[in-house]
Amino acid sequence: MSVTTHIPENHVPDHHKAQVAQGPNWIKWLQIAGLVYLLLVAVSLIGGGFKLAAGDQAKELFAFASNPVAGLVVGTVATALIQSSSTVTSIIVGLVAGGLPVGIAIPMVMGANIGTTITNTIVSLGHVRQGEEFRRAFSAATVHDFFNLICVVIFLPLEIMFGLLEKMGAMASQWLVGGDSMSMNGFDFIKPLVKPPVKFLENTVLGGLPEAVTGTLMIVLGIVTIFMVITLIGKLLKSLMVGKAKQILHSAVGRGPVSGIASGTVITVLVQSSSTTTSLVVPLAGSGVFTLRQIYPFTLGANIGTCITALLAATAVTGANAIFALQVALVHLIYNVLGVVVVYGIPWLREIPLLAAQRLADATVQNKLYAVAYIGLVFFVVPLLLIGGSNLMGI
Amino acid sequence: MNPKKRELESRITELEQALQELKTQLSQIESQEQHDAIDHLDEYLQSMDNKWENVRSFWPIVLAELRELFGNKNSSGKE
């Protein structure tokens, strides 16, 4: 018996033709360098602003978020509204620099992971008029959500009971900057770069105002600047890195899940946005060319790659709280790496996000109200109910 | 050896080889499709910038399904 099948003549793929090095776009790279500098200044502004506004009372100021569920909800809702986990984690690093305890910041970082998944879910809604395509696109978007929800279900109780991530982050940060020092001397080269504009704002532009007002204005300015800077960096990097992203994706085709995780990580580092990476796979899966199982590891890499922004932001922090800022940025990284190792590493756990995403997509194709209910419940209603419930239970 | 058995074994080997060949061909086609899809990444990036358009196109469908849901309930209530 012989089987013959016609195979289209192999042609040289476009990506090989397109892999001609593009000329460097110096203006855009200079703009990015300037924006990264502004990001560091903005983080420093938030830290300095909190020190001015709250002094030693910063901890009391954040007492409302000392409930870990409240911290989780703040992180989730803030990220879902801003649609950028990098922005929220950078702000959190700035807040830690200003005195926010690391223990309160950790659930916020976990929440940022959940909140950021709303973006690719919205992107998947664009396929709504194509039944089967929508089912695939929606499941590709929500597999990331379910993965992040499972991570929180596993690691938040461990954090509450044993302070697991806080301890691991402390060990990693002390190992990085030297256990005998709390002043992060190794990062002091950033200080002369970011301090002059911060001091100029504090003493000249906002000078003469009461300290609390100056501090508050610095915080607001820092948050607005981080938001704008990360949005602009994302736009510039998207246009600069699309060729590189294609190259990485081409090289990952047919290579298995570890390669998928690695390529998702690298692309997210290059574009500085996990939602860009996770949204890119939605049309790829929607068209049916990539299966849900193939794009799943890629979205996990996005979780790891996005940690680079908070680590970068942490380098801007100087002084006694610098090590805590680095600690929370490292906690973000450790949490996401552990999440991949544990949830993706254990076969039966790995299947849960896939099954949940498929079931939800099947139901949503039948009735679109499921999508509305899902987004409303996961990102807004359940978080608020959780706050109420945990307050009632006195957690 | 029983000739019938030998013939069956030979046919199974042939079929297995043919199956393997088909799987390889399918895998090549799938890889090619994936490479072609990746070449359109720029378009996907652009469509991401219009994500609120997605919500706008999604909303009328949700409203229609809501109307259908409550419309059906109302009409069945009248009956």
C-alpha cells in the first residue's frame, strides 16, 4: 500500500528573507534611553514623596492594605484599570521605597499578575463574530487568567502562613547586594543620576509648599510619569522589536514547551509588556494555526519576562529602603518562576488552566453573556466581595 | 511461518511507514502554516492598538443576546 499526498513545494519562508538586519533607529533608541531614565526618576519621586508626606508613618498609611486579600484586590483592580502590570509593579516598587512594607506589597504584586490578563481577554473579543475562531481565541486568552488564578490560590496562603516569598526575596536581595549591608552600595551609581531632578523638583519647583503637599504632589507626578513612560516605551519597543519577536517565534516553532516559555520570556523583555506578548498569541491561536496547548507555555514566559521592569525600577531606589525595593522586585520574579515550575511542572495542575479555559470558551460561544460575567466577576466583583468577606472574618 | 501471518506483518509494517510519512508531511505543513502566521505579527500588533474597537463590536452582540433572553422569557410568560 502506498500513500501519496501532495505537499506544496517548500519555499523559502518570508522570515528568512526578512531576517536582514534592519538599520538601527537611533532616534527611537535615544527616546527609549530617555524614557528609562524618566522611569527611574519617577520611581525615585514616589519614594521621596512618600518619605516627605508620611515620614515614619508610611506603614500606618498603608494599614488599609495590611489585609493580604485587600492588597491582592488593590493590585488586581489597579492593573485591570491601567492595563499594565509593569506600571503597577513599578509603582509598588516606588511605594516600598517610600516605606510600604514588603509584606503588604507582595499580595499587590500577585494581584497585578491577575489584573494584566484582562487585556488579552479584551483582544479576544474582536473574534466574536467568528464562532469557532472566537472559541479558540477566547480560550487562548483565558488560559493565562486561570494559570495566574491558580498561582494565587497556591502561593497566597503559603505567603500568609509562612511568608515564603518574602523570605525568599529577602535571601535573594541580600545575596545580590551583600548580606552585611542594607544600603545597596552596589547600586549607588544610579543615585547621582536620579537625585538631581528629584531634588530640583522637591526644593525648587515644589519648594515653599508644606512638606505633606510637596510629598503628595511628588507621588502623583511619579505615578503619572510611570504610566506615561511605560506606555511610550511599549509603543516604541513594539515597533523596534517586531522583527526580533518574529525571529524568536520562528525559532520556537516545533520545539516544545520549554522553548515556548523561553521565547515568551525574551519577547516580553524586549517589548516590556506581558499583555503585548499574551495578546499576540490570541490571533495566532484564533486562526487555528497554533493549538491552545502550544501557546500556553508562551504566555507563561510572559509572566517571567515582565519582571524586568520592576527590577529596573528597583535600581532607582537608594537609601535604607533600597534593599526592600529590590526585595519586592525579586519576589515578583521568584513568584512567577515558581508558578511556572509548580503549576506547569506538575502534570495534573498543568491541565487545569487548559480545561477551565476550554470549558469557559465553549460556554461563551453558546452565550456571550458568560464573557461579560467572567470579566466582571474575576476582575471586579469577586475582588470586592473578597475584601468584604475577609474584613468580616477579621483576616 | 504461516504465509497469511507473514503477509499481515508485512502489510502492517508498510502501513506504519505510510502513517509515519503522513505524520511527517502533516507536521511540515503545520510548521509552514505557523511560520506564515508569524510573518503577520505586525498586523496583530496593530490590531492590539484597536482593542476598544473589539469591545464596541462585542457589546451589540451581548445586548442582542440579553434582549433575546428576556424577550423569550417575556413571550413565554405571556403564553
